[in-house]
Amino acid sequence: MSFWQKVQRGVSSAASEAEKQANIAKLMVEVNGVKGSISKKYEEFGVLTARLVQQNEISHTAFQAPLDEIAGQESHLHELEARIAEMRGQGPGPS
């Protein structure tokens, strides 16, 4: 095999590998999009479940601990927002 044949084979191999990597990258973008969509649906499901539990439409003991944690975080959030509003001289703001 001549030098130029080796170079051509190398270039062809590099082009093939680049195409393969580009296809993998495209698929990874699609995978990340699907994962994001799944996460969003789980979030929507969680919000819906929380509302149904709060409205006594559904119940299960496993729901209580996460809802208590969320309520605690929401309370803490309101406290932080009130402190910020006070520091700005605006008094407590709407929640």
C-alpha cells in the first residue's frame, strides 16, 4: 500500500469516526430532551398528587412526610421573602 493510500484510508476512517461522533451527539441531545420531558411530567405528577392529598381526594401515609417537608420549606421561603421586603423598607409583601 502506498503512502497516499494510507493517507486516504486514514482520512476516510477519521471522517467515518467524526460522522459517528456527530450522530452520537445528536442522540445524546435527544436523550437529554426526553429526560427533561420525563422530569417535567414527574414534577407535574407530584404537584397534582400533592393537591389531591391536600383536598383529601387521595391518601397514603407515604405522602405525609414529603408534604410536611414542602410546607416547612414554603414557610421558610415566606420568612426569607418577608426579611428581604423589610430590608428594602417595603414591609411584608404578597406571597
